[in-house]
Amino acid sequence: MFLKNAWYVAAWDTEVAAGRMLARTLLGEPVILYRTTDGAVVALEDRCCHRAAPLSLGTVVGDNVRCGYHGLTFAPDGSLIHIPTQTQVPPGAGVRAYPIIERWQFVWIWMGEPAKADPGLIPNWWWMDHPDWSVSRGDVFHIACNYELITDNLLDLAHVPFLHPGSIGTDYIIDFPIKTERLERSVKMTRLMTDVPQAPFHRRVKAYDTHVDRWTRVEVFAPAHVLVNSGNAPTGTGGLEGKANDVVNLQSPNEVTPETEGSSFLFYGHARNFHLGNETTTQRIRNEMLKIYREDIDMMEGQQRRMAREPDRALLAINQDAPVVAMRRVVRQLIEAERAR
Amino acid sequence: MFLKNAWYVAAWDTEVAAGRMLARTLLGEPVILYRTTDGAVVALEDRCCHRAAPLSLGTVVGDNVRCGYHGLTFAPDGSLIHIPTQTQVPPGAGVRAYPIIERWQFVWIWMGEPAKADPGLIPNWWWMDHPDWSVSRGDVFHIACNYELITDNLLDLAHVPFLHPGSIGTDYIIDFPIKTERLERSVKMTRLMTDVPQAPFHRRVKAYDTHVDRWTRVEVFAPAHVLVNSGNAPTGTGGLEGKANDVVNLQSPNEVTPETEGSSFLFYGHARNFHLGNETTTQRIRNEMLKIYREDIDMMEGQQRRMAREPDRALLAINQDAPVVAMRRVVRQLIEAERAR
Amino acid sequence: MFLKNAWYVAAWDTEVAAGRMLARTLLGEPVILYRTTDGAVVALEDRCCHRAAPLSLGTVVGDNVRCGYHGLTFAPDGSLIHIPTQTQVPPGAGVRAYPIIERWQFVWIWMGEPAKADPGLIPNWWWMDHPDWSVSRGDVFHIACNYELITDNLLDLAHVPFLHPGSIGTDYIIDFPIKTERLERSVKMTRLMTDVPQAPFHRRVKAYDTHVDRWTRVEVFAPAHVLVNSGNAPTGTGGLEGKANDVVNLQSPNEVTPETEGSSFLFYGHARNFHLGNETTTQRIRNEMLKIYREDIDMMEGQQRRMAREPDRALLAINQDAPVVAMRRVVRQLIEAERAR
């Protein structure tokens, strides 16, 4: 059901520490995450190969994990290196280890064939980790819906006036057309709005006396890496072309990770290159966004309940769904190709 | 599993208002109920045809419902009348609308073929809405059992001495025979008791110094409309023939509506033509009945747990089950006939 | 899935009383337990043969049980002896009754063919009921795992150093070999440890100034009767041969009873023949053991979660598993033999 040969965000970097385990189910598999003494992140299957006890009930001992039941000890590569009650360890025994890369404040995990774990497939969220940008992080959202309902939501911003009035929702949004581009492993949606009032959220972050030019560009990279670029600048100052000096501009990576078929994690940050280091702005963006995402979550969990009841029932596509439909096709084709191999 | 071409009570009239939605699952289908500005009740499927979002998370706008996700708007007949992001609405698109009739303080819904929604099939509970009668309404009971266990319970009052001692249960009830009549779409059970002590509940409502003649008449109309007529009058004053002037007489419609195969709603009222408008009597009947019904609910939910474990295991029929057995046959035959069509 | 022709502990003797019912699901079947007026324990199926109401919602009337719904009355042998609304009782009607024996503070139930209920198959836990021994009883543990994970746990004490440090866990345990004996319906594991420090738990119960000889002998009798004999005596005083006068010696029956495939009850007592009648010692052993068993329960419930996800996935057997593997084979063979009959 999931694209296995892909990177997913398993955790924020700050969630994973040395000496203790973080347990999380990812793509249906129970996983533990911890750091070795030199800081490297380890991801192992959370199930002892001996009697299926969760390793998360055990202990991190130095760089290794000791099962809390019978003391079997596993190295960071998952290999079983010690059985307390015998001298011989069966060759090849161990638990599954997952390739991990730490980048852009995220811990990325590869749940498919390790040999195919190409670091080049990690999206370039450089703003998350750059001195010219300040980041408002979200929480770890645990959402009771399939991951594609979340990527749908982010790619389809026609819902904004209805679900998020009072913050980013403004009536005029849907008066401007969208452009949809299907690329090899991604779909990009662009909406440019000229000479419009600032949205309430933007006003609270950085107010202009004039009307603004406003943009929303969303690109979803398969399976579930989403970049939302949004912002505005005073009308006619070149904001839509990226030439304005005085802008509200947010680069917002959203990473969606399936937990099960019907539940997902969502990690996101909002990076800005204005009001740098200003903690008030950082917290304001963070808190407003938490509220906005919670509005989305209620709706997506409602969709999930209805779809779970009648999974095969047809839906009515509307014009605005073009990017969503295209993106679902990209993902489906990649999953089918993966299975055919 | 359910008889679809039939009226069911969806709600009390007072539960449904203009400007907001009541969401309830009926016969396995999620439904919203609201009133138009002229007071008519609308029932629509609680699932947007676009992306399956629950419409109950949206808004009533005038007489219409607007989906909270993308603003698609549906008229009271379920037709899609507006898509904010496009001018053209696909012909025939919409959500299911259900025929509704408001009568006897109840909102009646027809979940089957709309063309067959004959208002003449609504039972005549005229006491619920007549100046010569006062009504003690029950709550909306949400009961974790199949609806037929509830109609069984109401039709089979041999349980009264055991489950309801101290209120309507008296030892002598089962010493009097019952008469069972099978009619076309209903089964009627009659028990007439002559010269017996008043039941404690009746004494608390209206006490007589003498023994009484007491009656219980229950008729269940398929699928799950139940009328319980019960009462008593001083011995020999003609109560059993309906000729006594001084009586305790209750006409009690009970409406059972399946939510799912294993859960149901129960709506009931107790109408009387004595102590008219006396609020103390109204509340006393209401409160005693809430207690009595809760005793039934515990038992029926217990039955459901046992039956869910072994749905096909045989039960032992006793003589007293005649009306219950007859009624289950009526319903089964109607369901089979409906499916054969 | 379960061995039916076997005794299981249904309850502690003190849990069952005259005049009221204890309801418990055993081997997947709902059962009620109560005492007759002469003190004998009765076990009946908790489901009325009439309309499947739980008898546990009814009343004990003298030696019989009356269903709370319609008053059908059942004798201690399960036979239906009274239907309030008719004079005739259908011959042979009733509910299932289970053979019961009360012994060693336990109420034993036989869920299989009654004719095969041989009292000789009840294990001899005589210490539980003997004036020369004092007993620290455990609670009734309700554990969310299959019963065999619990017998595994008790037979396989290689986990003790890892799961129970600070009480009975000491590093040296696994330095001493185990002996495994497979008998006809049981498997026995023995570990003798010479000249070792006392375990912290033993010290707190009865401390010696010297090193000790320590023993653990576990025998599991099919399907799930476990005797743990553990103790220690000052080094060289003959403790391992049972010849020492001054010993810490515990005889600990553990009775595991399946509730469902994924949940179980555990009853246990720790009998000692020192500090006789000393309430401080009784409570200390009881409280320390509650803590130790809770450590086991967390682990076993974790195993159950992992195994439920992938029931057929292979496990890695280690040398120390010999008794567990042998015992699972004994039980499987008995179940297969029972089914083949």
C-alpha cells in the first residue's frame, strides 16, 4: 500500500537522543530510534528476534540495544551480538535495521530495500537549517487518516477560504486561477493573486498599509514531501517574480509519514527570511499555524471515517482537483512500478 | 438487514433546528437533519459527493448546506447547486436526500426508495399531539443492541415482574393469560387482569383505595413502531371495556430506529388523559419511566453481547414468546419481500 | 485452541460466595460462579437458554439461579426447573453446568467433557492449605496475552537478571546451567547455584551473613499448572539436597487460565515454611511479588502485541529455550490428541 523505496521523516532531530529509545510505528512497522554515543541516529525494528518482545521495553547500552526480557543485545546495524546464556550467537541473526539520514532538522528513514537508499532522493529543505532563515516548527501531529488525504489537503488550497477564515482564508483566493504542472516525481500547483488585501494571518505577522501581490506555490514530491511557498509583498513591488525587497515569504516543508493505512504523522516547519531571530514572530507563526492545521485535521479525520465505511464509492472530481488527481496518479504509478520489480 | 421501505423516527421535532445540523447514523447511513427558514425539516446524506467530507462539519447557509471543506453547496433536495471554484456544476450531481415527514412530535425519515414513501404508513400516534392528552417524553436512548431485541422487549411483557419490581412489576401479571393476534403488518398482545392490587408505579401516579382492573395491550407495527396501552380503573367500573370514567390510562408510542446492526435509538412518549397539564404528574411519569427503561437497556445490551458471540446458536422458545416469534416472522417476511423485488 | 479436558483455576475460593454471582469468561465461555447454601461451588454458563440474557444479571435464589429477564430458574446442575409463565418445562432444557472442585484455596473448573473430569488430574498444591506453611497470595491478574506466554515466562527464568534486577535478579543466575526434563504431561527445569550472594529479595525476607546455595525448580504440568520452588540456605548446609534446617524456601503454585486467545487470568501463591504466621513476612513477600509480576506482565503484553501483528513469523530459538520449546510441544500434542478423538 505504501511506496517502500522512499525516504520518510521518522522524527524531529530533537526527539531522538542517546541512551533512550523513541518508539514509533512507521509504514505499519514498529521502529525504535536512538542515538549512538557519537550522535548517529539508529533505527531498528521494535521486535526482538527471540521471543518478539518489544525492544522499546529494554535499554540502550552504549551504542547497542539490550532486550529487556532475556538480555539479547543488538548492534546499531541490527545484528545480534550477545546472548547472555550462551557463548555462540547464530550467524546472521538479528533485527531489521533501517538506513537513516539526519538532515534539515529531520530524521529520515528508508523502509524499503537498503541498497536503494539514495540520499539524493531527500528533498532539499535547506531553509530549515540556514542562518538567513528562522523556522517556526510544528508539533508532531498524529492524525487518524490515510496519508494521501493529507497530501491532498496541502496541494489543494481551494479549501482555504472555507476551512480557514480569519487567518489565511480570504474570499478572493478562488477568483484567481491555478496552474498545475506534472513533473516526473512531483506535481506543482501555483496560484498568483495580484493587488489583493493582506490575509489576516499575514497582517498579524507583518502588516502593510497597501494592497499586496500574494502567491501560493505548492509542490508535492512522491510519496509525501510537500513544499508550500506562500507570501505577499506590496502591490507592484515584484513579489510575484521574487524581486521585491520587502516581503512576507514562507518556505514550509510538510512531511507526511504513514503510520498505518488509516493513520499518519505530520511534521512541518515554516521558514522565513524576515524578522530573523525574532522570537515573538516565531511563536506567532507557530501558534497560528497549529490552529490552522487543527482545522484541517478535523476535516481529514472526518473524510477518513466516511471513506473507511465505503472505500470503493466514487467521488466527484471538480476542476480544482487537477493537482490532487495528478499527484495520486504519480504515487500510484510509483507503487505499481515498485511492486512489479 | 433492515426493512428499507419504511418510516423510522430520526429525531424528536425539538432536536432539529434552522441554522444548524443534527448528525445521526440511521440504518447504517450517516445523515444530517436541519430546518429550512420556513421550518421544513431536511435530511441529507452526511457525506460530500466531492471528497467524502462529512457535511456535518460544514454550515447551514439559509436553506442550503455548505460543505466546510471546499464550499460545495447543496439544496434541500440534495442537488449540488454551487462549486465555488467553477461556474459549471455537473448535472445530476449531489448527495442523497431522504423524504421527511414531521408528525406526532417526531421527525420521520424514509431510507428506502423515495417514490414509495407513503405518508399513510406512518402510525397514528395522535395522542402525542392533542389538547386532551398530556405527554411525558423520554430521552433519546442510544442502546448497544439490535433493534429487534427492543421490539421483543416491548411486546413481551412477561419480563415485567422480574425486571421491574417496585414500579410496574407485580407477581400476579403472569397469572393472567395473553391473547396474541397476528395482523397483516403487526402483532398484537393483550393481557387483561381483573380485580388486582394497583402496581406501585400506578399508585404513585394516581392511587385508588380499591383493587383495580388492569390492562396491557401492545401492538408492534412492522418494522419497529410499538404502541403500549396500559392502565387500570377501580374493579368493576368498566375499565377493561374502555367504559370507566375514572382511569389511569397511558398511550405510549415507542419508536425503535436501527443505528447499526448492533445499536439502536429508542424514542418514546407516555400520553395520558388525566391530570391534564399537571407538571408534577408529567415529570413523575417521565422519571419513573427513565428508570424502568434503563433496567431494560442493561438486559438487552447483555443479550446483545451473548448473541454477538454465537449468532447462530438456538434459543429455547417458551409459550409466552408467541407474540415475539410472530412479530419476528412478520418483519422477516417483509424484508424478504423487499429484497425479492 | 485450548485443551478442554483439563482443570483450570476459575477463582480464588474467597471470591465465590452464597447469594451472589461471580461472572468470568474462561476459555472463551462466559461463566457464573456461586455457592449453594451448603457451601458447594456451582459453575453455570452465563447465558439463559431462553433469550440469551446473561444469568449474571439475575439473582441467586437459595441454591438456584433465576434469570433476571423472565424468571426462568436453573438448578445447580444447570437444568431448567421453572418457567414462571407455564407449568410445563421442556425436558432436557437448561444451561451448561461445569464440574467444580474446591481445593488448595482454588476453585477448579473442568470446561471439557464432564465424564472425563478426573479429580486426580488436579495438581497437588498441598502447601497452600497446610498448618506448617504460610501463604502470600497474589491478586487475580488479568493479562492481555495468550496463556502460553505466561507459562513460557514462568518456565524460562533466564529472564530474571534482566527483567527483575533489584529483587530476584542477580547477574550470576545465568552462569549456572539448567537441566530440562520432559515427563509425560509436564516439563521440569532445574537450576542449582552454589556459593552465591543472596538475592536482594531473599535478603529482605530473611538475611544470612554468608553466601548461600540457591535453587530454582520449575515444573509446568499441562496445560498451565506451574510450580516454582525457589530458595536458598547458607553455603554448604545442604540446601540443594533439601537437608538444611535453616532455609528460605518457597513453594509457589501459579495457575494460568485462558480467558480468550489473547487474554488470561493468573492466580498464584507463595507458600513458606519459615516465619510461620508472621504477617510482616506474608505482606512483604506479597508486595514484592506483585511488583515482580507486574514487570513480567508489561513484557508479556508487549510480546502479545507484536505476535498478534505477525502471528506466523518465525522466532529465533536459543539454547535456554529448551524447557519452553518442550512444554509447548507437550501442550500441542495433548490438544491434537483431544481433537483427534
